[in-house]
Amino acid sequence: MMAIQYWRNKDRYYRLIGVSCTRCGRDFFPPVYRCRKCGSEELKDKEMPKEGKIVTFTRLYETLPGFETQAPLNLAIVELKNGVKVLGQVVDTPEELLKIGAHVRAVFRRIRVDGESGQILYGYKFVVEHVDARRETG
């Protein structure tokens, strides 16, 4: 059942599709049905920016069922360039680069495999953008 619901909403997970209020311009992810700023129901789909910065983060050594192979799991609240805050896993990042204020970008990755159906679930995760010190000096 989980895999079917996930599949129906895959574009939201694959492309970070949220909504934007046509009245006041505020963006939301995940999508809402009524603007939290002005109360309007006039919303349209909008792809969120793929870049942002880490507001806060934590490292989980015990995970939810289905994520055991990903422990320790780095989770961060990321403020996207449009001000929307999202929760996401930070991957492929050396521990010393994982810090508040670090610039990140969204990447497309496997989230997990559904145990019942065997379906592979994909979505967004984040990686820290780091500048190569060799390029800075050269």
C-alpha cells in the first residue's frame, strides 16, 4: 500500500514540486491546500529550488525499519533559496563538511526498497557543496 501511495506522488518527491500562492506569492513544500500566509486557496504547482543551506542537522544511529542499512543517517532542515524549509537526508558528504550554514544541493537518490512489493522508491536527498581548495588557489 505504501508503494502505491508513493508512486502516485512521485513527481513531488522526484522534482521537489510544491505550490505557490497566486495571491501573495508565498511558496510551500510539501504542498498545502490553503496559503498559510493569506488564506487563499488559489495555489499553483511550483518546482522548488534545488539549492539551499543547512539550518540544523542531526545524526541518527538508530533508524526506522527499512533504513537500517543507511545508519548512521544524517538528517537536516534545509532552507531552500526561496525560504522554504524542508527536511532531508544529507549523503555523500564528509563529516567535517556537515555543519550549520553549509550550502547544499538536492540530488536524486534511492530512498529505500519497499519490503512488500520490492519496489525501489526514489526521491531527493542533499549533498554539501564544497569548494575544492586546489581550485581556489590556482
